[in-house]
Amino acid sequence: MKPAPFEYFDPRTVDEAVALLETHGDDAKVLAGGQSLVPMLALRLARPAAVIDVNRVAGLDGLRQDGATLSVGALVRQRALERWAAERAPLLGTAIRHVGHAAIRTRGTVAGSIAHADPASELPALLVCLDGSVVARSRRGTRTIAASEFFQGPLTTALAADELVTETRWTLPPAHAGWGFREMARRQGDFALVGVAAVVTIARGVVADARVAIFGAAPTPLRARETERALTGQAATATVLADAAQRATAGLDAVSDIHAPAGYRVSVTRTLAARALADAAARAREAA
């Protein structure tokens, strides 16, 4: 199929882009990598009156680390972050390799995947796991939205119609933290049916900090707070880890769809949480 007719805009500055968003509002879509938007246009699942192509907007391609904070500009491609993170942030580097295929990651942007907010996507879950945030700009000014507040439902975020994501910010784990990432998908490159990301810090033999994020199982990526509380202050024994993993589904509003029923997702979430936590604890012990 072919897209429905739309007006195309090619701004060169952030100010131009947000002015266009203010003018067109809900009738506009932002084009960056296009790996989600273009198929939706072709299938006429999206019918915007205006497409605002930000690929030539200056200043949105920065990738920099300042202490524990990683700032990723809106035009940074997933493949670029994957390569950057390979040695510096292995959780990110490993997880991003599960996003589609290399050709998709070469064009797809990090910010685009987060703004698209597919609950089965890896990058939104990683942003939640790493206490990240989204920086959004409009004619009204700039605001920073915590990842915990950004995702509101499938393909639904806290972004206003006139706001442009200019940057995402990630809190990188300390060097001595361990990490784990597991997901279940039908085939390599498919969206996850369920996935779990975990970061564990061990000090003096006990868990000093734990972050566990679940994706694919619920309408949004979310932190497994009961699991985190069950681990903090405890010795990272196999029994403690296994018990904490069982709590990962506490309060989980698991979804059923054509790909898997809710009960399956609950069961797989617990299994993947146990494996991700075991991986994270083992790496934390090695780094201690």
C-alpha cells in the first residue's frame, strides 16, 4: 500500500521543528529513523496531515557521558549507541542487539523507539531500568520527564502534541554493578513476548541496590518493585534470588493477545527474572 497524502516539512533547527508541531499538533508526525512510522504510513495505520522530518535539524546527534549520566540526542541511531555501549555499558550494548536486525538499528533512533512506546520494545524498558528521563522541547520551553512517568500505555506517552524529544538521559550503573538481560521472542529480531533487565550492586556480601524492569508483559514497561525490595539488604544467595524473582509479577497487569495469553507471560516473567537476577548477581560478585 501507499501512504495517504500528507504535507512534508524539512526543518533545520529545533525552533523550526517545534513551531511546526505547534501549528499542526495532533495532525503531525515526527520522522527520524522511520522504522516504526514508515510501515504505519504504508499500511495507513497512521494518516498524519503533516510529516516533520528532523534528520537535518542541527544539534540532535550528540552522544556524551558526564559521570554516571549518559545523554543521547534524538538523532543518535541505535547502532551507534550499541557500538558505544559495547565496552562502556554492557547492559545497553547487549540489550540493543535484540532490537530488530542490524539494518533496522542502523536507521532507527534511540529516541524514536522510546517515543513510539511499544511495550514490547527493549529501549523503553532499559530507560525505566536505568532511572532515565526524556527531554522534550516546545515553544513553551523545555521539560524533563522521568521514565517512570513517561510511558502511559501502549504507544502512549506523556508527550504533548507540540513537544519534540530532543534527548534521552540514562543513569549508568556503577562499574562494580552486575547486570542481566533475558527475553523471550519467537525469532531473533522479533518483538519480545516477555523480557527482563536487571542491575544488582553487592557490597559486603549483601545487595546494596537492585533494579529490575519488565517489558512485553504489561501495557507499559515497569519496575518490579517487590523484587527490588525483597533483594535489598539481603545476601545474594540462590534462594534469595529465586524468591525475589517469584515476586516480579506482584501486581502485574499481564496482557493477553494473539501472541500469548496472560498466564504464559506471568510464568515466563518469573523464569526470566530468575535468570536475569542470577546473571546480574554473578557479574556483581566477579566485579567486587
